Amino acid sequence: MGVKISKILVSQPRPAIIEKSPFYDLANKYKLQVDYSPLIKVIGVSPKEFRSQRVDILSHTAVIFTSRTTIDSFFRICEDARITVPETMKYICSTEAIALYLQKYIVYRKRKISFADGSFTGLMEQVIKQKDEHILLALSEPHKPEIPEALMRLHINYTPVILARTVASDISAEELKGYDMLLLYSPWDVKAICEKLPVDELPTIATFGEGTLRLAIDSQIIVKASAPSPAAPSLAKAVDIYINQVRQGKEVADVAVADNSDKEEFIRTQQSRLAKKSRLQHAKQ
């Protein structure tokens, strides 16, 4: 049987309008205390750290952004180095929200800004549309290898550059132990809690995203709720289902990693399509 849940920590910034958070409804439904506090923070690299990578921004014609922090860091570095980003530069973003954030620095024009739906395959589809560009891939350190690996396998002309670093927040081990459940949103959240507490002293864990779940299980952490899934598209829904089962006295099974071959199949399909296009172009010449 699961542990009674009455106090939850969501490893995200506190929403500007708390009543619009799905966890607000969850707190009212089960009389929970829900706190918000990121377990990690992402900071931009220094100009010196950027220069050590020997990357020439102006030799690129497009940039891939998957976070707002890397956007801030990119334009700050350009300003420090007195680099004028040409108006012809194209931007490929993982979500519409990240694309719209570019308005802080540039005039938003759809012809040079494209965005995906937040999924890996969606981002790759946008990149493939720009496959003839020389692309700069803006990364945070550490980062998941799937995007660089996919670009390499698809023979995309790209350069990776580290523009931000992830570091642990200042929350203490005792503060973490004061919660009944921790909601983790990234693999870096998993690393942060493992640095602060032994696995057997952790509260009940819920995770969002395949990478977060996989690292938690690899770290010997027992995960009791996870999203997205067909039953729980959001972490709030996954936690709702878990608490409901616990309060009914049901035994809740540990979450396991599903074998997801969709990404691999997508890459193989795109490799085949691009190779076929290349053969046809050569045949016409």
C-alpha cells in the first residue's frame, strides 16, 4: 500500500496565477499542501566558456532553440562579443512558446521562425525542412544526446554549442524529507535529489517524461506515478490517479519503463526518405 500523501513538492516555478494550475484543483480535491520550488536552475555560460568552444556564430544560417535560457544566453553572448546577428538568420524552436520568446530580441517573422509541438519527432520534422542550412544547435549542459545523434544520423550540417549549464538549487535534504511526494520534471531533477538524499530516504516519487523516468529507475528510485501516458497525459492526472488508489487502499504497482520504438522508427524512415531524395537529385544531374 502507498504512503499517505498530504504534502507535495512540484519541482517547477510557482505559477503566476495559482488558480489556473492543475495542482490547485488537486490540492482542493484531496486537501493537500502543494508547494512549488525548482530543484535545479539553468544559468547561461560566461563569454570565456563560450569562446573556449571556438564556435563561429556568423558562419551559421539557422539556430535550434529548445529553451528560453539558451535564447537569453545566445543574444547576451552576441552582445558581449559585438556580433550582429543577420536578419537572414533562421530559428527552429521546439515549441511555440519558445518561438514567441524570441520577440524579446528580434522582430518576429514567420518566414524565418519555425516551431514544433514540443515532441522530438516534431522538432526533427522542422529541422529536415531546413536541411540545407548550416545549423547551430544551442544546448544546455548536461543534455540528452538524442537531438545531436539524430542530426548526425540524418546528415544535417550542424554545430553543437553549450550555451547554458544546469546546477542544483539551494533546497536542503531536510526540506526534501519534509514532503510526502516529489514531482520531478527532468533527468536533472533526479540527479539533484540523488545528490542530496540516499535513495531509501526519498519521499514518494512521480516523474514526467521518458528520460526522467528512465534515469530515476536506473538510479534505483521507486516511481509510483508517471506521465505522459494514455491514462495520464499530465503529471497532475497521474498523481490524481495514484492518490485516489492509495486512499481506496489499493496496492499501487511501481512504474516501469515502456519500450518505445517510435523515435527509432521515425529516424530510420527519415534516413530512407533523405537518401532517396539524394539519389533522385543525383540521377537528374
